Amino acid sequence: MFRLSTRALSTTSLTPPKPRIPPSYLPANLEAKAFSPPKRIKTYPPPPSARRNHPLAVHDINIAHITQTLDPTGARTRLFSRSNPDVPRVGDILLVTFTSGDPFSGLCINIRRRGPDTSILLRNRLHMTGVEMWIKIYSPKVRSIEVVERAVKRARRARLYYFRKEKHDRGSVEGVVEEYLKRRRMLRSGAVGGRDSGKSAKNPSAPPRKAVGAR
């Protein structure tokens, strides 16, 4: 401690260093570069903030990409809108058809809303093996998304990952989908409808009403 204090006192008592004098044998150009004062660097003001002018730029770009390219009609956006009372929810059985390849159906266990990357996770059991598939709703390969069967009651969770356990596994939904497709074909062909396919009970002379097709 005594040595440090002694050194500090001796340092303060020293005279300021003298300016360096260039040696006489140096050329004039080197002398000017080595012993000239430093140049001042020109500074520029920062550019205008794009975030201040457009705070939601990424959101606006995503919305424009969806409305102009991915979903010009707005059908997919309205289908998965939270304000839609018929929006698909977790726990529903969905059927997805593609432009090429076989359709895929399964129990919806997760819905991830991420703008253009909005996707659903479907789970089914094929050949005694659990199969899951993430499907992006705005993909150009997706032709249609249909709700085959609604859940009996609304799920209390946003992700139904517990269906992966054997205790809660729904199993194969192929039987439910086959019944749905059969019913849809019969409705489109006009073979089903009860009163719609025949004459009215109140007015037997009236012509038979046409069956309504299910899309």
C-alpha cells in the first residue's frame, strides 16, 4: 500500500511530457503524416427510422401477400377467422384434399395462426400407427378443407397433445370420413332428402323439391 501511494505521488509531481520533435533526417511527407494532428472524421445524421414511419410493416406485407397471392377470394381467411362462428376448432375431424395425391383426414389437435404460415395439425391412426401431418392452409397444393364432424363439446385446451397417449387416442377416423363422403354423394345425387326427394305431405300435388348439395 505504501509503494502504491508513493508511486501515485511521484506520478503527479512529474512535469507534462514535451511535444515530440521530428528528427531532421525524415522526409517532409513522412514528417507531415507522422506528426500532424489527427483529422476529424465527418459524421452524418442517422437515416430516418422505417419502424417509426411504418410500425406494422411486416404485418401489412403479410396481409397483402395473403390477399393478393395466397387467398385472393378470402375463403380460407374467413374459414379460420376467430369471428367466424363455424370456424374449425381443435377436437374437430377435418378432411383436406390436395391438388395431387390422396386426401388426408384426421383429428385436429392444434391450430397455429401465423399469418401466411397458418397451419393445422391433424392426427389419424393408419395401420395401427399414429400419423400426424402439419398442413398449411394457404398452400397452393391444398384444394379444400372440410369439417367432417364437430367435437361434442369445446376443448378446454388449445393443443390436444394428450391424444398421443394410448389412453386418450381417438383411433382411426376413416369410418367417420367414409360416412361423411357417402352422405355427401347421396345429397349431391338427390337420393337423400326425405321430404325433399318426394312430394310434400301437406301438398301432395306439389312437385318434388331439389336436394341441397353439400360443399
